[in-house]
Amino acid sequence: MSPLLRPLLPSSHLPAAATLCASAFNHTSPFYDFMHPYRHQYPDDYVAFWARKITEHAINPYTQVLVAVVDNNDNAEADAEEEEASEEKVVGIAIWERQGPSRREVRTLGWGARLHNLTTHLHLLLTNYLSPPRSASPANLATIASTYPLFAHHWTSSPSRANTWYLAVLAVHPDRQGHGYGKELVRWGTQRADADGVCASLIAGLGSEEFYGKMGFKEVGRANVGGLEGLEGGAVMFRD
């Protein structure tokens, strides 16, 4: 069935979206193996990491967090208890961020919303400081942060690529992969990039290069450099 794409509503979508990401990036992601080597010991912390990450993006006015939802009542495999809990099921999520000098806010926010977002941001900073996810390796997080300057030139050295819609996260629940949900979530960003007259870009996880290639993306470099050299995945890809 075709999914409906909706902006994330934290009050109703966040728990399912965080659990979905934790499932999607649980077994086959060398990057998250490296970032969160203790996620099997602390699965709740891993889900909490994703909830915080999604929330941080959701309050960014330059970012669009989308969820793909399907009608639970049309899913023969959905159990009765799940159907009673919600008429919709989150099956995918994409986080698209508008980057570059010409970026504009994705949505207009009033002062009340801006104050709420600032308060949420400060709360997240405090929470991450006082209670960092035990699933993560602080040393490996520092290594990842140190590599960003080594591949940032793929965006900053080219005026035509400095302005971009960047796909920060794409996840589809493992039980729902292969049904076109990921394509719809990617297509939203490429269409938005076309409308804005800018490129779309991403860093591909292991095994996803062919998928993105079919959607018009081409590899221009690698993000698995520096301390991440040897880590599988990490193709920097653009759709110009």
C-alpha cells in the first residue's frame, strides 16, 4: 500500500519513530556499530538516543522530519491490540535538512514556538550531559566528530553544492522494507531540491549506494576517512 507522508508530530509519532530507527539501525550498520557498540546491552538507551536525535532535528526550523504512515486497518498482519491503539502505523522516517547560505526556514514559527524549541534544545543539552546514552562509546563519538572537517569540502568547496537538501536520516522498519516507503521519503527531498533549484546530498550507509544511485545520486567522495578509515559505508553522494 502507498504510505502517507506527514510532518512528524512528536506527541503521537516520536515513540514509534525512535523505536523504528533503533530497529532499522540495529544489525546492519557499521557506522552505528561504531557509534553505539553497547546498544544490545542498553537497548532502552539506544531508543532514547534516537528520540533525542529526532527531537533535536524536529525543533530545527531548517529541517523537515517526515514520517511515512500506513493505515493499520489495511494491514492484515497488524494485531488487534495495535489496531486499537492507533489507526496509523509509522513505517518509515526521513530527516531532510536545508543547508547552505541561501537556506530558508522550512516553516514559519511564532515567538511561542521559538521559545518552546529553545527550551527543548536546552533540555536536550542538559539531558545528554547528565544522562548520556550508555549504548554509545564517547571515544568513538569524538572520533566521528573529528572526521567532519576532512570531508566537508565536498559541500563547501563548490558553490553549486553549498546549498543543498541534505538527507540526514532515512529509516524504514525492517518488516516493511522493499515496499517503496523509502523511495517516497527520498523523493520528497529530491522534489523539494528541484523546486528550490539546489542539489540533494547524503552519506550512504553500507549497501544503500545502489538504491540511491537509482534515484539519481552519484558518489563524489568518501566520509569514512581519518579515524573512520576502514569502516564500511560512507559514500558521499549528490544529486545535482
